[in-house]
Amino acid sequence: MARPEVDIDVDPETGIWRTDGLPMLYLPRHFMVNNHVAVEEALGLDTYRAILRIATDKSAVHWCKSTAKTLNLTPVETFHRYFKRLSQRGWGQFTVDNIDLANKRGAISLRNSIFALEQQGADRAVCYMFEGFMTGALRYLLDAETSADIGCNEEACAAAGHTACRFSFSAV
């Protein structure tokens, strides 16, 4: 991926950047990670993780609904496009390893996660922000209610020495 594959439309009046009709930001990776770490330290890992799960789940559902409508995509196409777009926007390279709709579960691998790259040598998984990305995308794919119990777990993290970050997710 030598050049971004994401079209960016800039409104000449407001300066707002949009991709696929959604407003976007462009900022340094260290800015995002430093803010992330500061909030984790202030709130504590468990509290911050729970807040992120809710917020990123909601954002994933919003992105999927908006993109499916704008581009007239099926739910499965939208799910795959979501992780392709995250990869194209610099979060890392996401690979959908498995999506099993009948059993409402799946697995995703992530190479070059922004969090893992900025926190090499961590003694724990640091890419938990992505868990809500996955629960929200699965929620959208299953057309599940907001209250549906969808979980995700980062099973391996490149920051802690694994070759890639690995996540499993499922709905009950």
C-alpha cells in the first residue's frame, strides 16, 4: 500500500475532510496513542476499556450503517469494507480470519497496530481499543439490538512480543 487508497474530499469553505461521506481527521499517530495512554492512566485500565468498548462499538455501527447506505453494500460487504478502510487509514492491517454468521462469531488478526508499534515491550495486550470496533461491526452484521451481548477479546498482542494481535469475538 504505497499511497492511500482512501479518497479525501475537502470542503473549500469549512476545511472539513470527508471520506465516503463521513467527516475525518488526519493526525499524528503519537498524538492518538499519547492521549489514549493518558486517559488510561487517569481512569484506570478497566474503566477506560469499558468506556472505549461502548464508544467504539457505537462508532462502528454508525460507520457501517452510513457506508452501507452511501455505497449500497450488503452487510457482509460492509463488514469487510470496514476493516479494509481501517487498514487504509493507518490503524494497522486488519485481516478477517474467520466470520461464522451461523454461530455469530469470528476472528481478526492485526499487524502493525498503532498501539503495539508505539508501546513495544508491553507486558500485556494494549490494543483493546479495537475490541469495540469488532463488536460494533459484528453487531451491525448481525443486525443485533444495542443490548445484545457481544464480546471481544484480544488474545495476543504484538506489543507483548506476538507476531500479530489476534482478536476473537462472538454474540450470545
